Amino acid sequence: MRPSRLPALSGILLALACGGAAAQGIRNAPPPRALETAAYVFAAANVCGYRIGTEAFEALLARYQVTIDDVRPPRGPFGAKVQTIFTLMSNQMMQNREAACLAVAGEYGPEGKVVPGILLLAAPAEAPAAPKQP
């Protein structure tokens, strides 16, 4: 039996057709670790009340070749995936909130061991103004 040239020809045609699409900036999905890291930071901010240091967070995501717009739930192209992971992580962190918040502060807090400055202490709420005396 002779091998058919049809599969080889269809592969060449497919490659030529996709060549234009590749030039338009189609890229692969970010690595799972990038999505997990983004969800972890969002969950820590949610559960523990931290603010996210955007410059440090964007620099961390850039290591994975991902932007904040890629992982922002639910608008980013991978936001739904991040939101699913975020929900699971938030629920897990809430089961032992105190220990989870201490752990996450040690990793991503102002003096964190993994990447410092991603999670910042939230600014205290402004005290209500004292009523004026007539």
C-alpha cells in the first residue's frame, strides 16, 4: 500500500493559512503557575485585606510573560480560569484564616521571602470627622 500525499499536502496548506494568524499576535495560554500565582494574590487580598502593589505584581507576572489584563477576572482572556482558582483558594484560606494570612505575608508581604511588596497593608479607614461645636 502506497502512503498518501494528501495528509502532507493538507499540513502544508494549514501551515500557510495559519501563517497570517501567527503574524497577528496569537500566543499560547500562560503557564498554569502564572494563573495560580495571580489567583493566590487575589485570594490573599480578599481574605486578609491586603492591597495589591501593582508594580511588583505586574513585574512578577511579566516573569511568566503575562500581563495583568490577561488574568484579571472576569474580563481577561484567562480571567474565568483565575476566578475559579481564586474561589477555591479563598475558601481554603478562610478555613484557617490567621495562619493563611501569616503565610502569605511571609511570601508576598512588604518583606516577603518570595517577592516582597506585592501584598501591602491596607490603608486604615479614615476616621469620621468630629462634629463641629457651634
